[in-house]
Amino acid sequence: MDPIQEAIAEIESREPGDEFSYQAIAKKYGVPRTTLMRRHKGKNEAYGVRKLSLHPEHEAELVRYIKTLTERRLPPTRTMVQQFASELAGKPVSKTWVSRFLRRHPNHLISRSGKAMAKERTKADSGAKYSLYFKLLHEKMKEYNIQPTHIFNMDKNGFQLGRVGRRKRIFDRRLYEQKGVRQALEDGSTEWITVMACICLDGKALSPTLIFQGANGAVQSSWVDAVQAGEHSV
């Protein structure tokens, strides 16, 4: 790789919005600052054509798809956007392509970290507190002669598919700045899928129930293919 390409690769490896100096990077790689700036900004037409992985119409389609995912409170990660772009291009695109893509659409897209769990829930996730709870529970069961078969626990919880941990996600800028998307992702209140579970203390459990919200009341048969008719009733 020639020095100009190496310098451009370093610039494009930065997160969108990170500040840098053309002068400092040009000095580091021993290349002219004006040439580096022109090549990086795409003013060299031949270079720009070689680096174009997606047709502008495909890029516009990808921007619209990210907006749709943001509206559904499922903003994609950088890896997901890279995969989407690779499918549209019909060939693999690089990680640095995603950075360039974000720089080309600063008015429509923004990259920010999403939170996997609210701070209050993180603090409550304590092994010591769990142990204390079950210690007190067993003491009360013994005190009042309560048998395990007399105790049931039923709970529901909403969760978002594919959400694992704190990581960079790409949002539609306008929706992100309205704060509604951020609040839904950070406070844990969004419920696209609700799970209801009922378990007896003796270890017996009912099969969990999944509740989906269908558009216009339409239910897809694939959701319930594994459910036998008459197996459960509510």
C-alpha cells in the first residue's frame, strides 16, 4: 500500500466525528497535505470511482432501511450495516466503507452507543442479594410450614431481539435527536415481544407464552406452527 493509501486508511479508521489534522497525518506518512486532502475528499475522480462500492441509489435505499429499523427501535450495528451493504453491492465491503458511508450522510445518520440495561437494573443484579432473598424465603417456608407445591411464580417480561450488550449502533439522525428512540432503548420499557412464564417451586413449569404485536391484527402462521391445537387455553 502506498503512503497516500495508508494515510487515508488511518483517517477512515476513525469514528465519524473524530477530529484529525491533515497536516499531522501527511507529515507522519511523508506525503503532500494537499494531495492527501484531495484524495480523501474524493476530488480525484479516478480514485473516487475505484472506491465506489454502492450505486448512489443503493446507498439511498440503505439509508431508508436504517430509518425503518430505527423506527422499530432496532437500530443496526456497524457490522449489520456492513452486511447489508455487501448484499446490495454483491461483494464484500470493508469496515472502513461503513465509516465513509456515515460521513457521506451526516444529515441522515448518526452512530452512537446503545445501552443494554438500565443502571438501576445493573445494580440489582447481585449474587449476594439473590442469596439473601432465598435465605429469607426458606426461613418463612419453614416457619409457616409452606410446601414447595404451594408456591408458584408467574411473571412477564418484554425484550428486544438481538440485544446483547453496549455497542455502537447506527440511527436515523432525526429520530435519534427526538430522544424518543434513545429513551425507549435505555429505560428498558420497550416490549416488542412479551414472555409469560409460570414455575412451581417444586420444579414443574408451564410452557412459556410468547406475545407478539401483529400489524393490523394479522398473525403469521409461522409464529404458531409448533403449537398443537387445543394444547393450551387461556
